[in-house]
Amino acid sequence: MGQRRTEVLQAAIELLDEVGLDALTMRLLASRLGVRASALYRHYPSKQALLDAIVTHLVSPADDVVPPSDAPWDELLRGVASGVREVMLAHRDGARLISGFHHPGDEAVTTFRRLIAALIAAGVPAGTATVAVDTALAYVNGYTIEEQARKTGVDSWPRERRDRAFHDGLELIIAGARGTLPS
């Protein structure tokens, strides 16, 4: 990635954290960078392309918290789910941003396939493995969107209580997948 493209991406992430997803515009970003909005389109052909690049950039470090490939499937699934949630929570509107990507990066596709393969290797039927991984990631998206959007209720709970509730829900999904394993 070129230096200027990296600068644009970093400025967009900083602006996202300051103003939120709805207020992040190419015009505002251009103003922040001291350029015309049209100059940004040389680096990112559309706002959605920029948002997808932000997602790819943000989720790439999540690989650092993912257990190794030979880890048990449930540990792998917990690690990915928790890692993605942490990335989402680290940025204003992070859950909405990540759940709204149009083109997942190569890392995201690889991680998705790796999770499915781990469940299949453990004996979960292929169709069920795909549904289980998709359900777990949709749960992460939905839970975290709600967590970031609410001003009362769950969001007013201390972080420890929100974490516990998140992990309890994730365990229900894992238990469901485990129930499909041969005896």
C-alpha cells in the first residue's frame, strides 16, 4: 500500500472514531487532509471501497488473538469471535462498520474457511459447520451492534457483565454445534 493511501486510511480511521460512521464523508476526510474530495478517489474509488479498506485493516490484527490452527475447534471459534468483538469495540461504530463491509479481505475469508475446516475435522457435518460459523459471526455482529448502540440497558452494564453475557451466548452456539458431533 502506498504511503499516501496509508495516510488516507489512517486519517479515515481517526475521523471515524471522532465523528462516527454516519458523519464520516469523503468531503470531511478530504478537508481533514487538506485536499479536495476528488483527490481521495485516486486512492479509493468510492466511500464503500474506503470503508472496506478500513475493515480489512482493522480485522487483520485480530489474527494475533486467534488460537493456532491445531487448537480445538471450539477454542478457535471463541478466539475469533472474541477477537472480532474487541476490534469492533475499539472503534466508534466499529460493529456497524465491520458488519456492513461489501468485500471481505483475504484474511477474513481465510479465517472463515479455517473455522469451518476445524469444525469439519472435529466431525461436525460440513453444512452444519458452515451454519455454525456463520451464526457465531452474525451473533458477534448483532450483539456488538446492540452493545454500541444502546444508551441504557446492556450498555449501562459494567464491561465485565457485558463480556459475561456475550460469552454465555457464544457458548450456546458452541453447544449447539457440539450437539451435532457423533457420539
